[in-house]
Amino acid sequence: MCIANNIKAFTMKNHRSPSLISTAQSLALVVALFSASAAEAQCCNQGRHQRPGSFELSAGATQLALTESNLVPFHADLTYFSRSRGPIRSGIRLGIVRLGSSSIDDSPSLPNSSENAANTQYRMLLPGMSGVLRLDPLRGGFRPFVEAEAGVDATFVDRRALNGAGERIGYDITTFQPALQYGWSAGVRVRLSRGAFLVMRYGNKHGGSLNIPLEEGPESQFESADGDRQTATVGLSFGL
């Protein structure tokens, strides 16, 4: 993997460029999920009525096991499931975890210098993208499901420089470190109206360890997070 697993808490770290091998493995897993679903749709359940596609928007929290503590930041994801004739549906999930933010005041101490004043702001995020296969066998108002997914998550830090008027005068991405992730989840959809459902889901992900940036030094100080993560979300599902 492209991310070292021996990073100690509150230590300096030199960034490594993403590994082409890890990226190829991640793309291969996502393609395999979609290929399996496509084969199932063509070979099985040809006589069944094709169910419409759907979008799901959910929010909740993700638990990250750090070296010396746990972090439970806000999590949001958007999932699209394609049309299907059988109980297995394929989709793609885009997720993002807000790890925090920090600000450094670079304003000079000289009077009447607000035009040259600058403030540096950092946003620390954990974005991800994965392919999903969902087993959704029941019809009705109460629909339990289980899922398998695989893809890539990454730690992401961007830096914005602002002048005294609050206008952005500079932008840079200081950290982008992806890691292969795979996992499972289970949940239930409860019908609210025609084509609308309440969705509750709990999931568990595994994979490469992630280096979580620290607010006091988002460009140089990181704490290693275990590859196992738990996520619980609640949201809405809308059929097309």
C-alpha cells in the first residue's frame, strides 16, 4: 500500500505520491462489482419487472480508531442504484467525512495594514468513492438489505489564503493520500410514500490505514488511524 503503517502520533511525515498499483487494484474491484451485477441482470430473472433506479442521501457519523483515542466525525454520502430485474442491485457511493478545520492568522502587527493582512485556513476531509452491490429481496413497506462495497478513501487537506477583505488570494492541496477500502453494511428501508423511503444503515470498512491530519499542524502532523471503521447513517431514498 502507498501509506506507511508505522506513523506515530504527533510526528512529522513526508508525503508519498499515490501508488499506481493501489489505484489499479481499487479500480479492478469496482469494475468487478459492476460486472457481476450486469451478468446477473442479463442471465437471471429475465421475466421479472425491472425496478426503477434510486438515489439515497444519508448523514451520520464514522468512528475512526486513532493511535491513542477515537474520533467520531460527521459523515455524509450520496448513493445511486441502477435499474434491476432481480434482488441484487449495483450502485456507486460517494461519501465525505469532515475531519475538522483550522486557521492561522498571518496579519502583520503594523497599523493601517488591513489591505495586506492574510489569514490561512485549512479544511481536513476524508472523501471516498466505492462500488456497491446490494441484496434487496423483499417488496413492501419494510425492506431490509445487506451490501458489499469496495473502492478508495483518502485523507484530503486544502489550504486557502485570504486577504484582509476576506477574499481568497491563494489555494493549494497540501495532502491527498488514498487507500484501498472494502467492507459490508446492513440496514433497512421503510416506506414513507410512493417512491420515498427512510433509510437506516450501519457499515464496517476495512483496508489500508489512514493518516489523519491534526488541527495544530495539518501540513506536517498526522495521527495514524486503523484500517477498520464503523459508519452509521440515516437518510432518504427516492426512486426514479
